[in-house]
Amino acid sequence: MNRKAIIIGWGLALLAGPGMAQAPFAKTVKLAETQATLMLREVARAPQPAPGKPPLVSPRTLSPTGELVLVPARDWTSGFFPGYLWLLSEASGDAKWQAAAKTYTANIEQEKTNGTTHDMGFKVYCSFGTGYRLTKDPAYREVILTAARTLSTRFNPKVGTLRSWDHHRDLWKFPVIIDNMLNLELLFAATRLSGDSSFYKIAVSHANTTMRNHFRPDFSSFHVVDYDSATGRVIRRMTHQGAADESAWARGQGWALYGFTMCYRETKNPAYLAQAEHVAQFILNHPNLPKDLIPYWDFNAPNIPNEPRDASAGAVIASALYELSTYSRNGTFYRRQADKMMQSLARHYSARPGRSHGFLLLHSTGMKPANSEVDVPLSYADYYYLEALLRAKNLGSGAGLSLR
């Protein structure tokens, strides 16, 4: 067979075969390695703050002038770059990425006892949790358990949830944000690793309370629910990072989908599966979802189609859909939609090699109402994009999702 025939046959196989075939996977991993090499150089030569201030340990985004923005370990995004390096080591099979992942993961360890934040899962589980899955390092296990114990101190049994934010106490009494669903994975892992069911019970209580109070009749999610910490009564519901209180902030819908899919994995409670399916239906059937399936920053943003997209929401949703496809009767549909999202991200939202200071995805939105991080790369977009890519590959090869 001549070279032209081989290329045509390969192209037909891509069209006929399921999902992200090997060539898109290999191409994206190669780009990720190119970008990560650049990012490591950029981080190493970035200026550090004056002595006495926390060191900057992880890349988060780019500034409005295009400069690399680094954050200290206490920032909620600090664990994504170490986790991304772990995922890159898995995707590429190259040990050098694991070595880099260990270095950047070590920078986050101090957060295991930081009881002032609910973001323990984002910071510690994306870094140490992913590292433990790949290495089974007993030291990582201990960090995970310590972090879970710390996170548990934020649980209020009267409310039935973990407290989210400590800031702006003049605005909220006991705020719980939909993002917090992602931190429950750390608690489920802690029960598996220790046999202590208290972590599991807190996670289930939080998920049940969120399912009861965070969702509208159409299964879109509010961003914030504020509770009376003494009675557990809902004080108000709002969407702090969205277009309006009654709007559907895109990444928040992604957190909801991902969180309840993960909760079904850990508990096999059919109510969580049904909730995830309802959220998926809201997202995928929404009339404002663009044809390329990468959402605007808010499904109800006032100036659609002249609104920024959020590639980070797309990456979170795609990764969640791949997992949901393994549990649901609608699995074929969910996987097909995730494939389309991944193809869109690869074709139209990826950085050019050697550009964007080493980020992988472009065109994410952090907090549009504050005009913060609009149409920029974001570290968590890269993390969930690479996770979704691995899930697509593993599903395509019949290897499973490799979640533990």
C-alpha cells in the first residue's frame, strides 16, 4: 500500500472509530510535553517575592499584559500544575515528568494542615492524590489522610456540609459553593486508605445537602447557598461568579456534573447517578450551548453570542462525561459528546507550540463579573483537559478510567 493510501485509510479509521483515536492523543501529548518544558523554564526564572512572603510555587494564568502569574501554595489552584505533571508522566510514559511532578508536589505539602480553606481536594488531591495513584508512595498516603482530617474540621453537622469560604463574613454566614463537590474525592479516598468511615459520612452528607438545596427545577445549579450555621436553614441562594443569581455559571455546572458522577463512583447511590444525568441533560440540551460544545462563561450571559467562552468548563465537563459514560445507559451519547468537546478544544482552543508561556489551553474565563482572568489560559483547564484525554484513550483501549 502506498503512502497516500495509508493516510487515507488512517483518516477513515479516525472517522469510523470511537472517540479520540491514537493520533490525536499522541499529537496532544507531544504538544503538552513541549508546553510543559517551556513552563518549567518560565517558572524557574520567574521573580520571587521579597523575603518573608510566601514563595510562588505554581503557575495559574497570564496577566492582562501577557506575563506568567504564579501563586503560593495557599492559592486554590496551586495543586493543578503538580497534578498536570503527574498526568503528563502517565500520558507520555516518560519518567522525567514524574521527577518534575514530585518536585512541584512537595511544594504543596504544607497545605495539608491549612484549615482555613475548603480547597483541600483541589490542592492536595490533584497533586498528592494523583501522585499516590501512580506511585503508591506511603508518604503521599499520609499527606492525603492529614489533609482529609484537616478538611473535616470544616464540617457543620447542623448544616450537613463543609463550609466553603471564610472571607466576606459580612455577605455570608455559612457559604457553600458548588465547587466544593470536587473536594469530596479527598474524603472518599481517605476512607479507602484508612478504613475510617467518618470521612465517607461527611462526604455523603455534603453531597446529599447540596443535591437538596443547590439545584433549580431544571437541574441547573446555583453557585452559592448560604446557610444559618445554628439551624441549618437556607438563608439565600446566589451565583457569585455568574451573570446573575438565577443564571447558570458554566464552570459551576461542570463542577456539579463532575462531583455527582464521582460521588456515584464512590457510593453507587443511584440518586447521584440520576443527578449527574440530569445535569448532563441540562448542559448538553441547552439552547445556548455553542455548536462546538465549548460553553460561554455563563449559559445565560446577556450578550451571547458575543460573550467569552470558558475552555476550563469545557474540559471539566468532557472529563466528567467520559466517566459518566461508563455508568449510564446513555453512555454512548455522553462519550460521543465528550469526544466532540475534546476535538473542539484540540482544534480551536489549544496554544501554539512554544507560546503562551507553556499553557496548553487558551480561552478560559475565571470570574467575568469582576473582569478577572477573562479569555486567558488557566492551570485547571490544562489539568482537566489532560485528564479527559487520558480517560478518552483508556476508554478507547478498553483499559478503564484508572481512577484509583
